[in-house]
Amino acid sequence: MSEDMFSQVKSSTNIQINKQRLLYVQDITTLLFGLGSGILQLESLQGFAMFFIGFCFINLLYIGILCKFQPVKYYVNPLQEIFMDNFVRELTGYVMSWTFSYAIVG
Amino acid sequence: MTKGLTGTRERFQTIVLTKLYTQLEPKALLELHDDLELYLHTKDPERNDGLELSLWDMMFYLKVYLSKDIEATVIYNNLRDKFGEHSPNLYLMKVTLLQINKNDTVAINFINNSIDQVLEFDTDPYSYLLLSKRLITMQNNVKTNKPDDTLRHIMELIEKFPIDPELWWYAGEKYFELGLFDQAIYCFEELVVLMPFNYVAFAKISEILYLKALKLDKKKIKNNKELFDIVLQEALDNALRSVELSELYLKGWTLILLITKQMNDKKQFFDIARENLDKITRVSNSSDKITAEYILNKVN
Amino acid sequence: MVMDGLLFTVGTSGAVAELVLDPQLKYWVLLPISIVMVLVGILRTYIMTLIGPKVQGQPRVKITENNYISKAQGLLGNGSNLHSESFEIRQMYLSQVLGEGKYVAVSNKKPGEVANPFTDPNASESMMNMAKGNMANFIPQTIIMWWVNHFFAGFVLMKLPFPLTIRFKDMLQAGISTADLDVRWVSSISWYFISVLGLNPLYNLILGDSVDMSSMMDTAAQNPMGGMMGPGQPQPEAVMKGLSNDLIMTRHESCFEHIEERILKKYGRK
Amino acid sequence: MSILSKVLFGVGIIQLLHAGFSSYEFHQLLKSSTNINESSNEQKLYQLPNDIKLEVFISLAILTVSIFLSFNKLKYYPINNKNDEIITEGEYLSNIQMSKASNVDNLVGSDPTGYITYLPNMVDIQAKRKEVAEYLKTI
């Protein structure tokens, strides 16, 4: 058993709570950005560009405001958990709301 | 300082989760009872069902403590009509009502019958345990009961339910009362194996080891010196582990302060402990602040 | 649904053929499908709680047996919180007790009731729960799919904002047998597929817990047997014997070994 | 704080819907005005007007602000005496280090393992009632 296994003890309940709050922020912003891009009638590349820019912008905002630029205090490995873990899930959510608003407005 | 609804709800939630109400002295009990009465009758949208039920459970026992028997029976009847009789908490409430309306012997017979007939063969994980615990406490104040009778009862129950933390803690306290420090330490160590991050248990083990060391010191027998150092070192280890798990834990830092005072080569830890106690006086809640200040003055 | 959309393809080379579709089509197809899927998702979570595993009453000796097994596992896992002598005392006692099988649940039945291992309630209970769990995940999907195919088939619903490869054509344009219609014009089943993949964020916002519909479909497909529990379960005695051997062989490592350095590093001079 | 975030959220949603509606109207107009035989690059001339685009981006900005405003600093409520003031460490999220995470209970002054250390199931009901009865007599 490595040394920091004893000293770096993590509280699993707090890890779960932080994940849930991050997921809430990412979900709601991605859906809204999808609606926006549908209203703007963005085509394929522009649409995905808007998703990517919006997703990264929200994550950076999240790290800045809610994690006070110290995501290490709240996430085991921040880069992975904030940017990559929910990426596919948010992408499919974005595609859904994008297609929806594109069809309704179009 | 208006804390509003969330403040009161959070406070009640902590009290009911940690069962603090069983430890309050009468004045605080009365105050808690009135506040809870008020809170339960106000509509709080964020109060979920789980919390609501446990608050009613707490209210039942508050009414029992304050000898408001009729109101307690009303609460029991509401819960029983809603959920039926067969749940651990309702069994316990029924036994409590038997205790207050009739007397302990009737309650003891009720528990014995229900265990022998039903619960031995078909029980959910909690009913058997809770009823047996209540049985032990009732048998405590039966006249013919001697201290080691209680211990024997506890050990029997522990043999049936080896991983119940409360039983081990109760056994540890009883051994400590009888002065058998080693057995008490064995029981509290069980706590630490069951709940690895339980810094309160680590502090408790450290406390008893420290008292054991003091007792050895008084005896002044020749080979006590090494034993004294070993026990003190073990006490320090446990206290350090409890503080490693919880930064602002008052009891942990106080123990380190006292233990390192006895030792001569641990000056660094003495300073760290004093530093953190000082931090507690600045940051923590009022009661911890006062105790921390008192300890710091006493030590310097 | 008669093809009331004006279907007229302009054969311009590069640009996508522009169909003019009746807007009513979208309101009476897109919205119902989405609403139905969200409601079914919510219904499913409540049904899951209803058919969740009930607390199964079992004889006290069985509980004691399980307790001793988890106590041994606890010691194996958290033994590091003890000093070595206290660990060794427990190691000896527990391995001996488990080795003997002292607390194995001898089925002390109620007088007159014979407990037959095959009709043992908890074994069949766990199998039942497994089956119920899978069914609850799988059935709603197939029902909605059939419902969409049956009621909303045979017409072009909308244009996707992003191009797709030809391979998707037969899947997304189910019921529209035109050879050269661009893949971006899709029928309503495509909206079902997109929603299945994309509804998780919406569920999380509405229900507060992320119900993952799409992954459920794969998990159900991956282990159709659902991990057979029941009679095949390892017998308690065997589990106890295994644990007592593990206990004897473990090498104890206490967390107190370098605790002083760790504390100095953590709380020492900053 | 959270009232402001709710109001902003409402404003943002309304603005988004309004932008959506005007974009919808624009595209319906675009469809009906260009007759069939005009080549499609003609359509490219009539771009979505800039004010609608701006409206969409502004509404998204307002919505983002409202979402981030809905998070307020974590507050802890000491339980021992009611008139203790609220303790806050100025954090929006809860620290995952165990040594920091357990501070919540220390600050609030509660023993998290109270359901064990207070031995709640071992309380002697009769003695407790007697003790409280005597106190009640005194007041």
C-alpha cells in the first residue's frame, strides 16, 4: 500500500456531490446552446464548432468561478473529469436540442 | 442572525442524524421540542419524506422524555396506521409505550416473546438487534443485575451481531467503567476496523491508551518505563491518525498536546497541536472556541 | 399519413435539394415523440422503485453468518488501521472461528417447516429482481420504437443540420423508398434515435438523477443471462474457508508506520 | 441571490424564444418569397438579420450568468446554540480531501458518528423521564 493511500484519503460523498453539480451546469448550458444554434440555423461544421467553443467556455467559467481556479481541491483529476468524462453525453444532448430547434425553426 | 428555514432544517437534520437529542439536558430538550413542534407544522417545500419521518420519530421520543404520553401515543398511532406495525422503529415505539404506560417487566416479557416466537426465524436486519438492545438497557436497572451481567448480555448479543458498531462502543464504555483498559481498547479498535475513516474512534482509542499510560506511570514499578513509552507512542499514533482524517478536530489536537507534554522528544508535535488549537479558536463554532482557549491557557 | 408535404426535388448539383415541408408536420410529430419519451423515462424511474427488491425476512442465524463473512472482509480491508499485535490477535481468532464454520447458519427451522434449498426464497428472489430490472429497461424502448414506426412512418419529417454518410440512409429514412434523396432528409424514426441518445441531460435536469437510456440497451444486450445467481451461489461454508485462508496469509501493514512524517508534512511549517 | 438568478433565467428564456420566433418567421418568409426556379445561391443573399443573431447570443449570455448566479457559497449552521452566526468558508463546492471534508462537522459542532457514540438505543427511558420531570418542576 503506497504511502499516500493513507494520507490522501478522499471523501467519496463529496466527490459525488461535486460531480453532480458539474453535470447540472454542463447539461443545462449544453441544451440551451443547442437551442441557440438551432435558432441560428447553423449548418454542420458551424454547429459543432459552436458546441465545442461553448462547452470549453462553460468549463473554463466553471473552473474560474465555482472552483476558484483550484479544481484540484474538488476533483480527483480535474482535466479528465471536467472536460472529457461528460463530453460524449453533452455532445449527444447538444445534437438533440440542435436538431430539434433546427427543425422547428427551419 | 436570521437563519431562516434552511438554517433550522439543517440543524434539525444534523440533530436527528447524529441522535444528539438523546444526550441533551432537560432545558435544551424543552427548547428543541418547542422549535420542532413549530417547524413540523410549517410547510417547508424542501423537507423530503425521509427527513419528515425521522423528525416525527424524534418528536415521539422528545414527547416521551417530557412525559407528554398522550401526544406520544397519538404520533405512534398515526405512524402505525400509515405504515403498519412491522418495522423496526415502530416495534421500538410500541415497547417504549409499554414501558411508560405499564412497567418494564411487561415490556421485557413482550420483547422476549416476540424474539423467541417470531424474530428468531424471520427478522429484518434491524428489528432483532434494536429490540435486544432495548432489552439489555431495561435489564440494567432490574434490582438483581450486577455489572458483569450486563457485560455478559452484551457479549452474547455481539456474538450474534459481530459488526454492529454501537454494541462494540457500548461494550468498550462498560469495560472502561470497570477499569479494564485493554478490553476497552480491543472493543474501540473494532470500531476502527468497521469504519476506517472514523476519526472519533481513533481519538477514543488514543484517550484510553493515554489514561492507561498515566495509570502505569503512577505505579512506579521498574519495567514500567518502556511499557509507558510504548503505550504513550501508540496513543500518539492514534491521535495523529484521527487528526490526519479531520483537520479541525478539537479532541484530537488536545490529546496530542497532552501526550506530547508527557514525552520529551516530540516538541514539534506539541507546537503543531498548539498552532491548530489556536486556529480552532479563530475559526470554529463558539463552544469549541471556548474549550480550545481554556486548554491553551491551561497548558502554557 | 398521406404525403402532404410538397415533394419536389430541384436537381441542383452541389447544393442540397430543398424540399418545402408542411410546418404542421413537425409540431404533430416532433413534439409528441419527445413528450412521450420524457414521460416514459419518468414513469420508468418510478416503476423501478416500485418493483425494487423488497426487504426479505430471513432467520437470525443467516444474518449472523453474513455478519461474520463481512467482518472477515472488513478485517482484510481495514486491518491497516490497527497496530500489529491487535491485528494478529484478530487474525488468529477470526481465521480459527471461520475455519471451524462455527457460525454457519444451521437452518433451525420453525417446528414443522422444511426449508428446501431449491425453493430457498432469497435465491429465487434475486433472480426475479434481475429479470424485473432487465425487463423494466428493455420493454419501454421496444414499445416506443414500435409506436413511432407504426404511427409516424412513411414520410419525410425534417432536414438534419449535419450531413451523414449513405450508410445511415436506410436506417434514418425508413419507409421512404427514394434512391437519390439526400441523407439529411430523414423520417421520424431518426428523431427517436437522436432522442434516445440525447435525452440524458434532460432527464438529469427533470429528475435530478442521470438515467442512462442508451447504455441500458447495451448492458441488456451484453449479458442476456443477467449473471445467473441462485443455486449456483458459492455456499457460505466455502466462502468462510476461503476467507480464513486469506486471513492467515495476509501480511499486515499498519498505517501508523510513517504517520509522524506524514503529519509533519501535512501540518508542519508551511 | 437565487431570486435574481431565477429572474435572469426567465428573461433569458423569453429572449431566446423571441429570437426563435423571429427566426422562424424570417425563414418562412424566405421560403415563400423565393420561387422554385431561382437557384439556391440566391437564397444565400438573404442572411439571417444580425439583430436576431445578436439576440440569441445575448440571451445565452444572460442564461449562463443566471446559472452561475444560482450557486451560492456553502453555509454551515452551528447546532449547539442557536444564536451562533452562520459559518462559511467561502466555497461553492465541497472539498474532497477527507481532512477538509470532515471539517463541516467540526465547524457545526456535531459528532458525525453520534448514532454510535451517543448510544441512542441504550438510553434508559425511565431515568431520562425522571430527570426531565424534576427539571420541569423547578421552572
